[in-house]
Amino acid sequence: MKMGVSSIIKFVGNVNRINEYREADWTAEQIQVAFAAQGLKLKVMADDFPLMANQAELCRKAMPKAAVRADISAIDSASAAVGAG
């Protein structure tokens, strides 16, 4: 698959979003659901995202940074509430 500049930017950005979720201890399945909510259908294999299998989808549309931050904040807030209760 030949990638133009726009596709490369989306691809790299989406890989960064996956890493942000991973740093927040999200599972591959949770990340897959979060991306699906933004219209990106990723394939998961052995709790990981094979880049070649997902390349076309990762180049198609960018996952918004704000969506990732909101998702992580929501989980952190829920965890804090459970810990306080």
C-alpha cells in the first residue's frame, strides 16, 4: 500500500493514540472498542494490533486526541470513585 503524507500522519497519530491507551493500562479489546466508537475498525490478535493487518484502517481516519483523553479521564474518575467508596 502506497502512503501519502496525509496517510502517514494519520497512521503515526493513531499508533500514538494506541500507545496512550496502553500507557493507561487499557487492554487491546478496550482500545478496539474505543477506536470503533470513532469509526475505526481495528483487528486484534493475541492482545495486540498487527500493524500490517490494520495499516489501511490506521491510515484512513485519525483518532482524535480529545477522545482518548476523555476516555482515559472517564476510566480514571470511575476508578477513583470506586476506590473512595
